[in-house]
Amino acid sequence: DIQMTQSPSSVSASVGDRVTITCRASHDISTWLAWFQQKPGKAPKLLIYSASTFQSGVPSRFSGSGSGTDFTLTINNLQPEDFATYYCQQTDSFPHTFGQGTKLEIK
Amino acid sequence: EVPLLESGGGLVQPGGSLRLSCVASGFTFSSWAMTWVRQAPGKGLEWVSTITSGGGRATYYADAVKGRFTISRDNSENTLYLQMSSLRAEDTAVYYCARTIVKYYGDLWGLGTLVTVSS
């Protein structure tokens, strides 16, 4: 199975800051990676797929990059509604494993 | 109208069975692969199972549920199912169904249904 490791596990930031979250795969997954945002008590929301493709309706301050084993999610100009938990998921091969999550908190 | 609505969750004893349903509306259900993802209380997301669209309907399972859970679909009823048996305490979670786009990315999610396995 492919293991997905996110870092950091949690991060504190202020409105207007730039934040980068990293996801590392244990094997080469090409660009078969998605990023999700989840708020407490809510279903996950797809932000980016195929490593860097925006899902419809996602603000342009979110961006994704990477290929192979190393990927990043960057959020520019943090807004109050961005404080949530973020997950990466690989869909290169079954089982489609998720990272453990990164909690983005207000400083 | 909620595009995906799960039901069937509840309290079940260890070793028991439960069938979850996910009713789809507002899109051509038969054309999409579908996935179940779960989230234990206070924990992260865990992929559970995927079923493809079309006549082949290939199915895939996480090792943790293989042999105990069965994913299926009824395209005439626009409904996805997850039959769960031999339930364990570690199966306690909110179960989400999701529609998946290219390469199985979950683009549309239900509200979730809580399954609690406890005596």
C-alpha cells in the first residue's frame, strides 16, 4: 500500500498569511493526488485534483503542485473561512490512502 | 435537494450487520464511479471501498474491511449500498458516500451517516 505523510500535522497562521502544506507518498504516484478541505461536522470538499487542477468554484488563492512523491498545497492571503483541516489523497493505486491531515488554526 | 443522502447508520452490537444506503439525485448516477469513505470520531479520513460505473462494476476494498463489507449499486434506484457484517468497535465512524470523477477523485459528497459498534 502507498503511505501518504503530511506535514505539518498542525499549523497556526494569521489572516493574510501564506501557508504551505506538504504531502509525501511512499511510492511514485505521478500526479494522481487530490487535496480536500474539511470543517468540523462537515463532509470533505475537493479543492484540487491531479496535483494541480482546480475544482470548480475553488478560490484562486489555493494552489497545488508536485509530482512523483512530493506535493504541496499553498494557500495565499489566508481568509477566515480557510481555517480547517486539509487532507491529501492518492488515487494512483488501490487502496486510495489519505494523509493524516493538517489542521490549520488561527494564530 | 441533497445530491447524495446516506442513511442506515445506527447503533449495532459487535459481530452484527448493517446496510448503508446512499441515494443520488440531480445527476446521472449510472455514469459515475462511487466511493465510501469513513471517519472515526476525532480521526482522519479513511478510504473504504469503490465501485466503478458501467457493466463491469469492478469493486475495490480497504484491507480493514475486505471480506466483511460489500459495496453494490442499483442504478435503477440511483442508490449505492454498503453491506457491513461482522462489525467491530473499530468500524465506528461517520460513513460518507462520494461521487468520483476522473481517476476516482471524490467531487461530490453526502452528509454522512454515523455507525456506532458497541455492546
